[in-house]
Amino acid sequence: MLVSKRKRYLSGSDWVINSLDRMMKNATNAGNMSQIVLVLAAPVDEHELQIRLNGFVKRFPVLQGQVSRDIKLAPYWKIPKRVAKDAVFTVHRLDRGPTDGSFESLLEKSANTPFRGREDHLAFQVVTDKDRSIVTMTFDHRIFDARGAELFLDLFQQSLKSSSLPIDGSIPFSSSSNLNEWSKKFLAGRNVNRRIIALAKASEPEGLPIPAGTDRGFRYRLLSFTAQETAGIYDRAYNEAGYLMESPFLLAVILQSMQELFRSRKGSASSYLIPVTMDLRPGKDPLQEIFFNYVSYLFYQVPVQSITGRAGLIALLKEQMYEQVKSGFPRDLAEASLLTRIAPLPVLGKLLNLPMKGKMATCAFSHLGKSSYRDAEFMGMKIDNLYHMPRVPVPPGLGFFSNYFNGRLNLVVSFLDGLLDDKELEMIEQGIRTRFLTGSD
């Protein structure tokens, strides 16, 4: 296996993420970015935070790298010898209380603000009023997946408590080019191709029409539940889907609520297609798993007529999950995607659109589960909540992203501006809340 001492070669998953980034920059106002939001119980010292963050970020030149290709055409992350400039850090101070909508609009704006240059992949923001602060980290998905971003912030918090953390030199920034074991890659590619063909033949998936215009950002709706409400939701999930099977339960409720929307729009497709992220981290050492992407996907195809009863819908989702995991599809997908790295990003983007004739999915779904940010505080302040605000590839331009932090469940609806109107968004939120909190079908 060829391992460079100086180059971090991109995995197949990384290359697909880079392609999605390019596609989103062409279709919307920014690339494949996401934002972590930390809601603090008291105002934070913005000046001290900026100094601490800059000192920490400058320990990682990888954060100002760029994609390049070597002589073998394998793409890699070109890492500078040092960090050349400070991270973007913005402060907003509000005079009014937390109910005037200013917090939400500022968070939405920062989640949709492109990075200032090609070498920038992080931006921080603090929004403060007299009672609390909200700290956000907007990150480039080419450098972090969602769990990696949480691990990065967790490492920052640890560094505030201990100056002896083994950070420098302990995180690997070199990797194999994976230009070997071709038969294994082609076999995985054959298995993946068969499944994608089967999905494409089954039916064209339902999806919302993408609004015209390429300068659109994303809007967000946060559904946050108290610790008591969350305990009830998890009890229902375990009763209906089985122990630790909250993800199929959450997705089933989302699909039931989405069907109300498609009925109101007189949707004509016969099935829904939902890609769901799956974390492939071995979990041996968090320091080895912070940077770049460790995700693959499960693909759920659900006939419209299967949505009516949640028990049958959960059974169908679990059956498809077990079958895909047993057959090794997520790992085959990660292995086969290594073959895509030879394709230039514009070509790969076109290839990704082919199987479903441009309708890549009905919506995206991800359940992070328990947060990888382990501390109850940030910069000495108690954290009331932590959640994510991702942008979604277009199409579908719609996604549902849940996480569990400090005993609370959060569900964020992310959608391209113009994809849903306010009445439709309220319909989806009310449907989800009612089913989560009452268990109604």
C-alpha cells in the first residue's frame, strides 16, 4: 500500500463531497457547508474566545488546504506549512430579547455566507444579548463531516483545560492513495451499480420542484424538545421500533408528515427515496477521526402506500436497513467511490445525476445520535443546547437532521428558499410534533 508522508489523499467519500460542493455552488449561493450552533446560558467573553480560537486553529494548517492532483492523478488535500491568516470571527450584540427573531435571522445568514477565499474552511460567529450567547462554527464539509466538526470543538474545549494535550503530531495528515486492490474496488462497484439500477427501475422518486434562480440560500426550522419530551419520544421509539432503533422511528414520523405535504400538492410519484448517512468510523481513537469524511449511505425506497400505518412503515425501514448492512452496501459504496476520483468534478456531478434523471432523492435524513461534544460547558459557560444547521445538496434541497445533546432531541428542517411556503412548513412541523409527543399515527 502506497502511503505518502506528505500528502493526505482524498477518499472516495471525500471526492463525492467535493463534487457536491461544486454542484451546490453552481445551484445556490454557497457550497456544501454546515453550521454547529452552541446556545450558552450566559454571555461569553468574545475577545477571549477569538484569541483562544485563533491560537487553536493555527495549530492545524490542514484547515487552510486546497484540493490538488498528483502525478498519478489521485486527488489529495494540499496542506500549507503554516496557517497564513486568522479565522473569520464575527460578533453581533443585540439590545432586544431572544424572541424578536434576530438570533434566528443571524444564524441563517451565517449558515449561507460563502467562505471568504479558497483556502478558508471555517468561520465563527458570536451573537450575544444581555442574557446569553450563541456561538456558531460554520464549516466546509470537505474538511469535516458533522461528527468530525463536533470532535474538533470538543478538542478545542479540552485544550482550554489542559495545555498538555497530545495534539501536535498526533493527528495523521498523510494517507494511502489507495491505488491498489482494483478487483476489490470493481467488485464493490458492481454491487453498488446493481442496487442503484434497481432503485432507478423501481420508480422515479417523489421530489419537490427546485425553484428557479441560483442565488438562493437555505432556510431552517428548529424543532427542539425538552428533556421530558425527549424521554417520551425515545420511549415511543423503543416501543415501536425496538431498543436503540430511534432512527427508523424518527424517519417514519418524518415520512408520514411529508406525505401530508405531497398530498396537498397532488404528488404523482409512487415512491419516496431517502439517503441516510451512516458513520463508518472504527471508533478506536477520536484524534484519528476528526478531519475529512467517514460517512457512507443507506438508501431507503418507500412506496407511497406504505406510509399510512407507522408499524408497517417502521418494519419496512428496518428490513431495508438490515438487508443493506448485511450485504455490506455502505462499505461497498465507500470502496466503489474510490473509482470516481479519476473523474473531474464537473464530470462526476453529471454522473451523479444520471440514475434518477436529476431527482437524486425525495429528501435527506441524518440522525447523529449522542453528541461527540462531551463537555457540559464551552469557554466556562454552561451549554443549554447544541444542534446543526446543514445546507442540503440540490436536488433535493430538503433535509431533516436530528441530534441528541444533554438529554434533549433536536430536529432541524433545512430547505432551499422557495421550496416550501410558511403554511407548508407549519404543516410539516405540526405533523412531526404531534406524532412525536402523542404517538398518534
